[in-house]
Amino acid sequence: MALATDSTYGYSRDNPIKVGGAKAEQGPQNERAFLDVLLGPHAEAVRYTRQGSCCRFKTSNALVMNVGLLDVYEVSYDGAAQPRILYINMYDYEVPRIPVGFTRAP
């Protein structure tokens, strides 16, 4: 998984991380699998908590009426100045990238 170069990737509802899987009933599992590979900038273990859903959008991959919602996660690690908020789209898919400020397990 490559590192993102766009500083808004994952941090903006307009540029969410697209993990897909909703139609195959694997959306939440795909979200957790993505979050589980994240590490802090110096390989710190990451903790995350789902904060809820927001931000209705149109997608042909939605389960009902072509409308999806983004899931919002609070992500932190030891030494972080403050938790970060990540937006994840479980309806659409693009090869996920690691958001700026994080790394991944080798």
C-alpha cells in the first residue's frame, strides 16, 4: 500500500479512503482491515474508534436508493498531539493509500 501524497486524503469528506465491500457485506470488515495496518509516523501502534456515519453521497454501490454514508473514525497513537479523524467509504473502491502522517506495518 502506497503512501498518499495528498494531505486531504482520508481527512476530508470530499476525499475519503475507499475500501469498498458493502454489497458483499464486507464493508465494515474492509474498514477494520485497513485501519489495522496503520501505524503512527514512528511505527506506533494505532487505536481507532468509530464515531458514526455522516455525509450522504450518491453511489451506484449503495444498498438502498443509490445513497451511501461515510464512516468516521477517530484514530490515535501514543505521543499524538491529538486524535485524527479519518473518513472511510465502504461502498466504492480504489486501492487504499496510507494517509499523510501515518505509516504501515511492513
